[in-house]
Amino acid sequence: LQFRQQLLHYHYDSLYRANTAHTVPLRFLSFDYPKEQKAQHFEDQVLLGNAILYSPILRPDEEYRVSYLPTGLWCSWVDGSCYKGPTEVKVLAENAPASFTFLKGALLLLHRTVLKLLLRRGRRRCD
């Protein structure tokens, strides 16, 4: 709940941008990355706005999750690891919450406490 509240302004901005562009705020990867063939196969991942990618764990017995990260720099909300896409990332389900969240290497205007939390988690810079 705290994470969602701290991203409230981002959510509102995503809704506004989607409305003015006559599109939807929550999109499948293939919508934003139509030329990337692998994006077509990861139908359970969604983008919120331009910078947040959700990769949910859909079954309680899953041992790991493979997420596809399209072109760009992506940082894991779980552990701060950064990846350069396009690539696939395999993460153990026991080391993460019910949804793996990746933040694109774009400027996200987050509340100060979120930035402090990222620093405490030892988030590395996306290179």
C-alpha cells in the first residue's frame, strides 16, 4: 500500500498522458514494443505508463519467474539490480514479493521516502 501511495502522482500522470494520447495507461509489452518478437510471448507482463513494468507471479507453486525486459535500462524494485534490455531475467520467487516490478531507467519523481528506501536497499546506478 505504501509503495502504491508513493507512486500516486506517477499514476495520475500516466492516466493523464494516456487520456491525451487516446491510449490506455496499462499496456501489454507488445503494444509498446511491437518489433520485439519476445515481447509477444510474455502476455502476463504489463507496462504502467512509460517506466514501470509489472511481472506478476500467477501461481503459488512457482519457484522462479522469468521476465522479459524490452529495450532500455531496467532496475528491479526488489533488489536494485539493473539490466540492459532486451533481455530475460530469471528471479527466484522466494526472494521477491508477489510481483516483480522493474523501473525503466527514466526519471521517476518519487516521494523522498521511496528514494531513501532505494538507497537503503543498496540500489546501484543503471549503467
